[in-house]
Amino acid sequence: MDYSRYTNLKVELHEHGIAEVILGEPGKLPAADAIGHGELADIWRDLDRDPAVSVIVVRGQDKGFSAGGTLDLVAAMVDDFEHRARVWKEARDIVYNMINCSKVIVSAINGPAVGGGLAVALIADISIAAKNARLIDGHTRLGVAAGDHAAIIWPLLCGMAKAKLHLLLSNEISGEEAERIGLVSMAVDADALRDTAFDVAKKLAAGPQTALRWTKHSLNNWLRQAGPIFDNSVALEMLGFGGPEVREGLAAVRERRTPNFPSGSPF
């Protein structure tokens, strides 16, 4: 499998059939532009088809896992229907392609994990976070519905009460707290994160691959049956990108101030 076409992520193949997906560039906090967002959707199909790959580890850079989408990507979605429609399809494909990838995916989450990057981190089959990682679903703070992945999996992971609390308030959650409430599989010291992820991956790679993949497939039927809930959430998120609240939210991010959303809503 040729992974050279990917420009916003890199794939390194290790012994034991472990593929390491590295988001972004060294020295920078990964952020998905128009090309990178599409690559986050496509990579799982290529890895699934690669006979040399048994297990996948996905990680960011030293500065963090992901900042989500770039401000240019968000602005294009606000201003242009075609951009919005493209990102709607890619957002669905990121989640569904990870769910349907037969190989087990392990995420190693450090620093901030936001937006589409947070979707990758939490849809992974085994999510390992640094204790000081910062998980942020900031959709409502931006002025759109939480649609990337949250509705399909947060209630299953941490329960509806905690899901509503953190998604409605766009709370920042540490890796340690995320483990406590069940949002991630485990939390470890930051300097042990990559080694821990690879230790788990090596154990998986040494295991019975058919049994592991069929177990993943079976468990992910919990997510597949929530597909209509997810589809609705992504559609409402994209509808919001055409509304007035996201324009104020985007302006506030650019101007580094608290957003001043209009009070009330006709909806």
C-alpha cells in the first residue's frame, strides 16, 4: 500500500504489523485543513486493505493530538455550501470508516484533542490519554451543534448525564478525568504514553486476528445502531454552519474574546 499521497499525516510501518498514523508535522500542533480533513476520512480504508497491517496506533505531535479544523476550513464552511457539504460527508466518513475498519485502532492522546481530531481519538477502539491531555468538544462554544462524533459514542462511554454536561458547556476534560468518567480506556503519565500505546498494540498484534476483528465488529454494532442519531447530529451541525451563531463564534475565536451570542432562539 502506497501512503505517499497523504500530506497532512504520515504512516510508519513497524514490526509485528503495527501501523503508526502520525497526524500533522513535527513542531506543530496538528490541524486539519480542507485536504487534511479528507485524509482523516480516507486513511482507515487504505489501512484496512493493507495486508501488512494488523493493528493501528494513531497519535499527534509533541504539541498535542489535534487542534481540530483550521480557521480557514471553518470560515469556508460558513461561507460556502459546497465546502459545507464536502465536510459533512467527510465527517461521517471519519466515524464510519473507523467503525468499519477491521483492524483494531489504538489512540495515544496528548495535549489538546479538539474537533475532528477528538473524533479520531475517541472512536478508536482503545483510547489511551496522557493524564494531562486536554479533551475539548467545543462545538457549542463555536455556535454549532456537537456533531462530529459525540452523539454516537459519548453517552455509551460516560453516560448521558456527563455527555450533556460536557458537550453543552464545551468543557475541557483532562485525560485523568476522562478516564475517571469512562470517556477513554486509560490514562497514563505523559512520558509513558507512546510506549503504553505500543505495548497494547504489540499484545493485540500477537493475538488471534480473526477473533479480535470479529469482536470489534460485534461490539461496534452498538455504534452502528446509533447511526441515525449520529447522522442527525452531523446534519444539524452543518445546518448551524449556515446560521448567525457560528459567525459570532468564529469572530470571537479570531478576536480572542468571549462570544456574544444573541439571546433566545426561534428553534
